[in-house]
Amino acid sequence: MNALQANISGIIKSSVIDGPGNRMVIFFQACNLNCMYCHNSHTIGLCNLCGVCVQACPTQSLKIDTANKRIIHDTETCVHCDTCIKVCPENSSPFYKKMSVENLISEILEVKDFISGITVSGGEVMLQADFLVEFFTAIRKYPELKHLSILVDSNGNVGLDKWDKILDLTDGFMIDIKAYSPQIHKQITGFSNEKILDSIQYLDKKGKLDELRLVLVPDYNNGEDEINKISTLINKLSPEVRKVLIKMRKHGIRKKYTSLKEPNPEEIRKVQNRFKEAVISVFTI
Amino acid sequence: MEDIKNRVREVLTDGCLDYKQKKHNLAYIAESTQAYPKVSDEAMEALADKKICDLFEGSAPYRPRYILPDYKLALKKGIKYLELDPPTDFDEAINFLSILYSYVPSITGYSVYLGNIDQLLLPFVADLSEESIYKKLKLFWRYIDRTLPDAFVHINIGPEDNIIARAVLKVEREVKQVVPNLTLKYDTEKTSDALLNDAIKTVFEVAKPHIANHNMITTDFKGEYGVVSCYNSLPEGGGSHTLIRLNLKKITDQHSGNTDAFFAETLPKYCEMTLDIIEARIKYLVETVKYFETDFLAQEGIIKLENFSAMFGFYGLAECVNTLMKNEGHDFTYGHSEEANQLGHRIVEEMKQHVDARPLPYCEANNGRAFIHSQSGIDIDVEETAGARIPIGEEPDIYSHINAVAPHHHLINGGISDIFHFDDTVKRNPQAVLDIIKGAFKKGMRMFTFNIANSEFIRVTGYLVRRSDLKEFREEGSRYGSTSFAANSMDNKNVDKRIAKRVNSNERTASQY
Ligand code: SF4
Ligand code: SF4
């Protein structure tokens, strides 16, 4: 049917936290931001077959397959020590797989009776927007799947033309706002945020913004000025957009960022109160 | 005689039992003075070493184990024996039922079935407001919990969405009682998503109702059915004379030979033996005690002998499969490998064939055959997993779990249960549970029960206890008969580690004396 493939870092067949109902979640490899608090930093980069992990693996479970430009992973001998992921200079992993639309469809078919829909997440899914077009079109055409809702969990860091490609095929988007000020955004993610702010407003205008999330990182994005700016932005959006305040957690973050601190109850309450003053109802998790 | 005297004395002086519980236990001792209904020596031996278990029904059955009165008929005709006229309004209907409940016999002394309560009360709603219905039901619920303090007491609602069903769920969330146990009959056509959603939110609070696959269960019965005690589905206006269960683990442990020999010799032999015991007990109840000629429920047509059958139960399928696999040199375990699951399925199918091939007297409700029942376990089951369940703590992911157990469900017309555990986060997303329940029913599951980790209620084999009640019971005894059963269960198994199964109640307590 088509030759397009996506780099898939994982699939969860039952998730109750990635949108309404029971959902299958597909995680795409590679991201165009580099957040300090990323819990899955091995999904940020793409593998360049450098072989560092192959050398580092204590059980010799990895081999480079030069002909097919991929790494072969022996699941029998692997002891799940994660050394390979930790040593990878590319923030990548030897485990993600290339999958076709057909591969993914057959994964969904297995659980179709149990789910409300699917959520694609990352990494950054929009980097593989062309694949998404084919994938979502296939779902919409498939008689047993077309009723499923399709949600996209994105960092929003792409040009508006990318959204247009999949807008009509998608039920809703869940976008993170990491910070309002470009400087703070750069500190947290390594990149500026103009595209993200545009995307948020664009998706909202199109009636497709489901959820906006703010991950609270003390000493970075919890300042009064910052929260006020975010509130102003939120107040311009339609009130139906679900607003979620997420406490940054240090679980799984990279060594060099362990000095980050999780927000304490006082800091959370402060931000909650700011939102309250701005008449914004947020859900904290 | 000396022995009886000592047993009686032990009951009389047990500070953990209240007056009613003592009376119940004394009756059990008195019953045990009678000779067991006549069965072969081999069958008596199997009962003694628990290859076959009669669930402490007693040696001289003088009442059926499960009675499901036709409450609808009773409300319509009134009851002469109790000098009750047909009720004319909501209050009278509740009062009528409250009185009748206390006269329905069972093994535990408390009725295992209180009716499809919304269907029973709807004709009496008239112009009552939602508020006043709620208030009346709340008092009714308090009455039930305080006077029928046994977690096997079971009430049903559904399948249609209605004001009573909604009020029941609201009361449940509010009063947070162990009793009554509750089942919602779910029908893909008749039950609204909103009602199912309300039920799911109620489970979040009080670990009930169970959700029954009404479309499926209803085809197994000629008339109406009820879900009673621990997931037993039985005909209304009738019930089950007895429930005898086959311990698949024990018979496999003692089986020498390969799997083929198990199917050719051991399994049929013990199925027949179980059915022999069932037959002897039915005859004793019907012919010697003449229960159906003498009890007012039967005399007044509230129950009818033709609506009765018996139950052939089994448990320990997981251990049976694993042992047979091991004996054949395989490392396949039940719930985790296709081969093991297939073998489990074959065992259930064969049992069902034996049960269906054996005519039994006074079992007209199921065309002269017993209902087969995947028995959800009791406190003494230390080594055996309930029914056809996957052992606690070994459950695979939810889809594999459902796929492993669902194929049994259509065969088990007497009721089967599996318990699924959800993380606390699902409370924010009840729709997710709704999706999974619908999927499970599509896959052919008969009953869906789930729990939230760390809930205040603990599901023991088939019923609930409050975490705090358990603790108290160990120290000073509990108002609930079933708590002592649960305490034993909790001590025997890590049930509060994973929250687990569902049990029967006082019969076991009585047998300890
Ligand atoms: S996964 Fe990382 S370390 Fe391993 S070969 Fe690829 S880029 Fe190199
Ligand atoms: S996790 Fe990676 S490094 Fe560790 S054994 Fe497996 S392949 Fe090797």
C-alpha cells in the first residue's frame, strides 16, 4: 500500500491517562525540543549507528546490522540494565522500531473492542506528520476502526502548515506550554517558543485544542510575571480547553539535570491561586 | 456425645460470637449429629479429604442452599402465612419485603437474594420525588445491613436505567455498607451508558456493583434470573438445592499418569462422585425433609420445585493445569501461555459435558441437569485458586487476562467471576472502565468485577469486607457473619496484598465448632 514508516519507541495498549476512555498510545521516536526534565530522554534523538551502546552492553545483546541500517537487540540475553540508553550520545536508544501503517493498524485491531480511541505521543509526533496523514486516513477508512477517536499529544513546535495536514483527521490536540517567555523556554527546552504559541492559538481557533498543560518547574516558569502571561494567553482561548497543571517530577530525568527541584505544595498553591485570580480553572496532577 | 457437649460449650462461651451467631452455630452442631445422605464410601472419603467440598452445607440438608423467591409474585398476591396483603404504595412495599426477607432460608441463615429491587419497587413510585425515594431507600438499606448482616446477601438492579436504580447507587455511595452485595445487569440495548457510568463511579467508592452480562446470562434461563451470593446466577422463583464443588487441584495432585489418563479416568470419576453427592443431598431435602411440601414459600408458590436445580462447582483450575503441564515436562502456566490456557479450557469443557450428561432428580429448572459454577473460593482454600481464575498476583495485563478467562464464561451457566484491579488514576476516567467492560462482554465474559487498589473495601473471594472491620474482628468479633470468614481468608492468603476474591460466610464459621 505504502512504503512510509515511522520510528516507534513504544506502544501502550491500555492507558487511562492519555485522553478520555481507555486508549492505545503510540509513542514516536525523536523530538525537536530537549527539555531538562524529560523523563524519557532516550526518545529525543535518532540512532546514527555509532556503536557506543553495542560496546557498552554488558551482555553483548546488541549488534549493528549494517546492511539494514539498524541495531539488532537480543531479547533473550538482555538484562534490562539500560546501560545502552544511558551511554547513547544521541539521546537515542537501540530499541525503537520502524513500523508501517499496516503494522500499527494490526496492533489496534487486537484491542479495538476495548478502546475509545488512540493517542499518538512522543517524542514529537508532528516530526512524522506525513506518516500521520497516512496512518489516520487508514484508521478513518477501516470499517472496524473508523469510530475511534484520534488524539495527538504534541509539543506544538512546528509550523502551522503541518497542522493543516492532519487537522480534519484528528479529534483533538493536547499541547504543552513549557513557558511563555522565549528566554525561559530556551532555558527549559533549549529552543525558543514562537511556533508553539502560534500553534496553541491556531489549534484553538480551529476548535481542536483539547488540553493545554503546564509543567511547573520551580525557579524557571513559576514566577509571577510568567504565570500572569500564561494566564493572559489562556484567557484568550476558548473556555472548553482543559487546563492541566503538572508537577515536575524528577523520576527518570538525566543525571546532569538532577539539581532541578520538584515544586513543593506551597509553590503549587501559589500558582493555583494565580490562576484562580485570573478565573481559570486548572486541574492539577 | 462428650464431643458434641464440648463443641456446644465452645460455641456458648466464645466471646467473638453474638447471640444470633451462637444460635446458628448450635444448629450446625445439631445437624451434624445426623448421618450424611447415603453416598458411596469413596465419596465420603473424597469429602473427608476435601477432594470434593460441600461448603459446610451440613450433613442433613433441611433447606435449599440458594433460594430466589419470586418477590414480584409475592408483592402481587400477598403472603397468607405472614398475613401480608399486597402492598399498595412504596412504604408498604418496602415493609412487605423487609418482613419477607427475614423468612427466606439459606445456609448462612440470611437470604442470599433480595430481588431485582428496582423492578420490584418501580410500580410503587407513583408521584414520589427523587428526594423522598432516596430517603426511603437509605433507611431500607440501613435495615438490610443491620438485620441481614451477611455479605452474601445480594440485591440486583437493571438492566433499564430508572429512578430506583440511580437512587440505589447513590445510597450505596453514601452509606458505604458491606451489605447488600450488588449486581447491575447490563444489557447492550437496554442499559444506558450513563447508568453504567454511575455504577462504575459507585465501584470507585464501595467496590460494588458487579456488572453482569445480561444479554448473555438471560439466554441460559427459561424465565427471570437473579445474581445471588457470590456470582451465582440462578432462576427466580427457584434456586439451587445445593452446591458441591470439585477441588481440581487435589484430584490432580493425586492423579498418577499423563494428561490423557486424567481426562479418561480421574476427571470423569470425580465428576460422577460430585454428582452422586449432589443427587443424594437433593433427595434428602426433597424426599426425606419434604421441604417443598412444608415450607410456606413453596406452598404459596413464591418458589416452585420446578424452578430449582443444583450446582456443580469447581475450583483450583489454575493449579490443575499447571500440575498437568509439569507432569508432561512443560513449563507452561495458566494465564500466561496459550497451551496452558487451552488445556484449562478443555478441562472446563469436559466437566461441562459430564455435568450435562448426568440426569438429576428435581432439577427441572435446567432440564434435569445441574448448573455448572466456577466457585469463587472460601477461606480454607489456601492452595487452590478460586474457580477458573488466574492466581492472585500472577494476573497478566488486562487484555491477556480477559482473553485467557473469557472462553470459559459461556459454558458456566451457574456463574463465574474474575476480578480485575485498576490503579487509582482510573477514577479520573470512568469512561476507560466502561470501554473495558464493553470489550470484555464482547469477548464473551459473563460477569465483570473490578477493584481499585487500596480501596476501603476489600474483596475477599466473592464478597466485601471493610478493612477496618477485619482488624476489629481479629480483636473483638464483628456484627457481620462474613467477617470471620474473611479474617480466615486474609490470614490464609495474601488477599489484602492484591485485594482478591469472594467467599461464603457463616457455614465455614459453624463448621469450626
Ligand atoms: S542507540 Fe545511540 S549509542 Fe547506540 S548506536 Fe544508536 S546512536 Fe549510537
Ligand atoms: S538494556 Fe541495553 S545495555 Fe542492558 S543488557 Fe539490554 S541491550 Fe544490553
